[in-house]
Amino acid sequence: MDIWQTIINWLHSVGLHVDKDTAQVVGQAADQIGSVAAQVGHAAGQLDMGTMMALAAALGWASGFRLYAVVFVTGMLGAMGWFALPGGLSVLQQPVILVISGALLFVEFFADKIPGVDSIWDALQSVIRVPAGAALAASVFGADNATMATAAALMGGTLAFSSQVAKATTRAAINTSPEPFSNWGASFLEDGLSVGAIWLAINHPLVFGVALVVVLVVMWIVTWMLWKFLKAVIRRIRRFMGYDEPVPVVAGTEINRY
């Protein structure tokens, strides 16, 4: 406001007069812009590089499970004043973003807990989660640090892809069971992991980093094991439906026809 008042006084000195109401409105807008800039600067000053990288990794990894939960929860942290969002993440606290992400979160929460529907939902969202995870990770650093933003985007996209593949594979295996309880349990676990990853990255970034490495190794092992299981299930289904697998012909052998 002091800077704006100085500008007003200078305009008066050169013969340009601004009416009182306009000066007040513009001054209030300038105050709001200044407070937002101060908030972003305060956030960047509070977070060291390790914490920012942990937050970027958490946003990318969790996006592979629950993209809309990540966007909504992160935006609410900033809107409620619980955490000053760094870089370009401050856009997530805008009301229009909160309303849209909240509505999509509501749909995803129930769609993800219906066997069969969850796999269809995952297939539709697979083209969105990876680039969105990369974008959210890059937004932690914003446009002022292009080098780190690019590195964070690559990391966030890779982590989102890893969690997306693990989620899709696990759900496909779980859906072979007729009972819905295992599906509900997996869905609620993913809900908790998405929110918990963000909280842990903000409050204990080192612990989050170690936990993330362990979880990634477990996810890769489980995905490999379940992929073999799913291929075996598909083969049984094909045999049950009468689609026999082709028998390989060994070179040098002859097949007698009668």
C-alpha cells in the first residue's frame, strides 16, 4: 500500500489526479497481490531443497493412485493456511480448482470401490495421471527454477507411471475374486497412502525418501509377480472358452495328417 500511495502522490505532482475510490480499489488489489507474493516467498524460504524434492516426489507418486485427491488436498492445505504452497502450486488453492478437483474426487472415491468399474476408471485416467504427476512435481519449483522444475517433472512423471502400473495390475488381480471386500480394502489403502505421502514429505522429508525407495522396490516386485499371475489367469480363461494356445512346431519334425 505504501508503494501505491507513493505512485498516487507522484501522479498528483505531475497533474494527473486519481479519484479516491479508484485509488482505494487498486490499493486493495495491490495489497492482495503483495500478500500472495509474500506467501510464496515465505514458503520458498522455509522449504529447503530436500523438502521441495520430497514434496515433488510425493505429488508425482501419489498422483498415480489418486490424482484428484492430491490436487484437492494440496489446494486445501494452501487455502486453509495450513501450509504455504511453494512455486506454482498456489494455483491449486483457487476456489474454481478446489470445486472441480473436489467434484472429481467425489466421483473417483466411489468409482474406485466398485469391482470392474475401478479398472475401467483406471484405464481412462491412465493418460492423465502421468503428465499431471509430472506437472505437479514441476510446479513445486515454478518457472523461476527451470532446471530443477525439469528434473522434478521427469521424476514426478516416472513415479506416477510406477504407481499407476502397480495400481492397475493389483486391481486387475484383486478383481478376479468375486467378493468386494478386498477391492474396498485396496481402495481405502490407496486413499490413505495418497494423503499420507504428502503429509510425510512436508513434515519428515528424509523419512519419506527412505520409505519411498522401499515402497518402490516392493511395488516393482509385486507388479512382476502379479503380472505372471494375470497371464496365467488369462490363459485359463482362454482354455475354458475353447481358445487353445498354439502348439509350437519344432524344426525337423513332421506332423502326420490322417
